[in-house]
Amino acid sequence: MIVREKFQYDLHTLRQKLLEIGHLTETALREALEALQTKNADQALAMIERDSDIDVLEEEINDFAILLIAKQQPVAIDLRRIIVAIKIATDIERIADFAVNIAKASIRIGDQPFLINVEKLVRMHHIALEMVSLGLKSYYEEDVALARQLAEMDDEVDHLYGQMMKELLQMTQTSKEALSQMTQLSLVARYIERIADHATNLAEHVFYLVKGRHYTLND
């Protein structure tokens, strides 16, 4: 019984580490967008520097999970909990990398006024951030009903992405001077679209955890 209690404690610790990396990544996403909107290069640089904390935590999660498998030799749902933790940590770290890319794009744009309405871009970002939060919540609660919502949210991000790319393309065709900024904004749109894809992966991992089967939600 003591061994089992220790294992459950370790699983709880693993889950807490995942929530920590998730919180750091959500913060990075918020700061990246804020730096872009306010053209605050100092904020963008500070956010980029803190990305190493997320990288280190991902390594800690992976090492801890592998050690648990080696020591406890778990089966069934307990094994899935550990495998899913590794997968989720990987997706969260990739999301943080895209947040860094957004911050770098904001630095490249500099203090130049936006030459196009970025409302759709901001909307995409808000949805993607909500997806990350919801994905982590569904993982923590092992709730497939919550996870299922992410597929529809991903579709909305994809739709906005398509609209945004059309507007950016039209702008570059009418103003060659806007090419540099439009290129950076198109990259930001792509980064956000990929964030939403990785958030959908979180939902797929929750389905696997709870149901023991792989599901594809973001075709």
C-alpha cells in the first residue's frame, strides 16, 4: 500500500509539473501578443529569455516520467497517464516556441504602425490561448467533453487564418512598401494557427488517456 501511495504521489507531482509548464506557456503567449500590439521590444526580449525555463521544465518532466516507468512498471491507465504527460509536455514546449517566434516577429516589425487591421489576428490568438487553457483543464480533469470542444475552436482559428492570409496577400499586391510587415504578420498568423493545432493535440492526448484509443481531431 505504501508503494502504491508513493506512486500516486509521484503521478500527482508529474501532473503538477505539467500544469506549471502550461502556466508558463500561457503567460508567454499573452506577453508575446501584448508585445506585438504595443510594439514593446523590451517585453518581447524578456519573454524570449524566459523561454529557457520552459525548456528546462520539459526536460524535467520527461526525465521524471521515464524514471517512473522504469521504477514502477505501470500498466493500463497509469501507464497512459505517464505517456500522455510526455506527449503533452512536448506539445506545450512547441507552443512556447511559437510564442517566442511571435515575439521575434514583433521585434522585426518594430515601432512601425500596422498597415492592416490586425483584429482577426488578435481574435485568432485569443481563441488559441483559450484552447491551450481548455486543453490543460481537460487533461487535469481527464474530461473528454471539454477536450471535444477544441476541435470546433480549431476550425474557427483555421477559418480566421484563411481570411487573414487573403487580406495580407491583397495588401502586398497593392503596396510593395508593406511587403516586410505583411511577411512578418503572415508568419505570426501561421504561428498562431500552429499553436491551435498543438492545442488540439492536447485534446487527442486526453481522449487516448481516458478511452485508451487514438483519435484524430484536427484533420
